Amino acid sequence: MTIGQQIKWDFEANGYLEIKDKNGNQIYYENSDGYWSKWEYDSKGNEIYLEDSYGFWRKWERDSQGKLIYYEDSTGRWDKHKYDSKGNEIYLETSRGVIIDNRPKPCSDKEIVIEGVKYKLTKV
């Protein structure tokens, strides 16, 4: 039973049903066809979950700065994100096989010895 059915919402007189939280974020929508969708938000107002009456859902995970670190949906799609200390995206990996890796590579200040001679590795 939908919220509209529970509260006997008159769609003809009132139109679609929309519910917002205290911050003005839409948390529920329903139309006269019985279609509904609902949302959840974190304490900073970022959308973290969406679900609808068709069975579709999405979820987002964010870091303490609100940057997206993980996305997943009911179709099996997912994305992973990593950021540097300045908030720049340095890594992306997706369920479709895309990998973009701009993370710093650990080579600076390393030395190797070839035939008794020391060489210092530097980033190119």
C-alpha cells in the first residue's frame, strides 16, 4: 500500500503527492498512476539513496567533504572514486571496466644499484 493510498490522497483534486524533509529535500513522490519514488539524504543534505516502485534503486557513499566515493544501482552498475588531499579525483574504477589511475607512483627518493653504481629514481 502506497502512502497516497494510506492517507487517501485525492490526486484529482490535489495533484501528485510530494513530501519534503525539514531541509526542503524531496523524500517522497507519488502520482495518480501509483508510481512512487523515495529519497534519503545524509546529515549534510547529500542524496545517498533513491528507490522507486519499479524496483530501481541507487545508492551513493560520500567522504567527509561530500565527495562521491562509491555509486551503485540495481542494474549492477558501480563506480569507485578516490581523491587527493586537495579534493582532486585521482582514481576512478567502474563496473564497465574503466580505470583511470592518476595516483602518485612511489618512486621518488628510491635508489637502485646496477653493477655497483647507485642510481636515484625520479618521476618522469
